[in-house]
Amino acid sequence: MTGPVASLPMHDWPELRGATDAFWAALRDALRAQGLAAPERLARDGSHWSNPELALSQTCGLPYRNRLHAEVTLIGALDYGLDECPPGYYRSALVAREDDPRAAAADFSDARFAYNALDSQSGWAALEAALGPRAPAAGLRTGAHRASIQAVAAGAAEIAAVDAVSWRLAQIWEPAAARLRAVGWTRPTPGLPMITAQGRNPAPYAAAVAVGIAALDPASRATLGLRGFRPFAPDVYLAAA
């Protein structure tokens, strides 16, 4: 037994590390106040989603729907106050170069695309939903939304689907984003699932997340773009295919 582990890997950009660590400190204290085990610091060394001692993490909707729903306990999703999205939902921007003459996402049906990973709801499933089935070998796998933005800006790809939170962050922190524009948006889907280990009661975890967000200092909350938290039942994700 190694003790509880926690991670917040989905938007853990270097520029946000201070705010992310402050968020974890608020969550940790709120979890402990509920009598729940929580590590002192976040783990940043690999995936912890199936760890039986997982205290808290944030995953992606596609792996949750495909396999993790049987391996973890769903708590809900953070709300980032995204345009055209209900609380706790998100969507993807379809981004292309600013100087590309094509005006709409439909014009890119045969374009070379970049994607972060095949198990990404916002980078792969959203791209296929918008443009139709893709052959992975026809695209460029980048490993991260930020890298997809950089690839399109550099001309290595012509279009990519990037989750709305990453796109908002990129417009602040990633210089390559200034050379891109959104040519379309996908429909909203339930946001990145907050999870804990299998077999746990989600209610005290949901309460702790809400308290942690409220306790977070305003500057860190603004840096992360956090607005709140929305509990979800598993069926919300399992029905989103």
C-alpha cells in the first residue's frame, strides 16, 4: 500500500502549475475535512486513474465511457463557464490557420488533421463527429492539444479539434494560437470527469470539490477559468456516444 494518490493532468500547463497546486491544496483540505484521505501533493508521474487508492483525478470522457466507468467512481465535472455550453459541459474548437482561405469546418473534410490521442473525446471523437470517420494513419498524432495547435500553426496539419478550455488557455499562453482561428465548434458534451477509486460514495467527494473551488483564491480560480462544479451520474457519459 502506497497511500492515497491524486492528479489533475488534463490542463496542467507549466504556466498554470502554481494555480493548479493552489487548487489541489484547497481540494486536499476540503477532502480531509470530510474525513477522506488525500495526499499532500499532486502526482505528475503517469496515469493514476485505475489506482485503487486514487483520491481524486480528472480524466477524459472517452476513456471513461469506453472502460473507466467500470473501474472508478464518477463524481462529476468542473464547470469552466464556457460559451454555448451548459454548466459542467464543454465542446471543441475546430482550429485552422488564420490565412487558410477555407471558411467553415465542412471545407476541411479531406484536410490533413492533427489529433492529440485516439482516446480523446475532445481531440479525436469530436473531430470525427464534425468531419466524419478518420483513419488515424492519415493524421498527425501530437500527444497534447497544445501540440496540435502548434502543429497546425506550423503547417504540419491543416485542422485540429481542441477542447474549449485548452483553446481559451492557448489564446493567453501559447503564441502559436495567434496564427489560428476557430472555423467551427462541436456540440457540447459532458465535461472532463472528476473521479475517485472504485466503490466509493461520490457524495462527500462532490461536496469537497465544491468547497475546494469556493475556497480557492480568486486569482488562481481566474487563471484556471473555474466557475464551479456539477455532479453527474455515469449515465450522462455513457449516453453521450
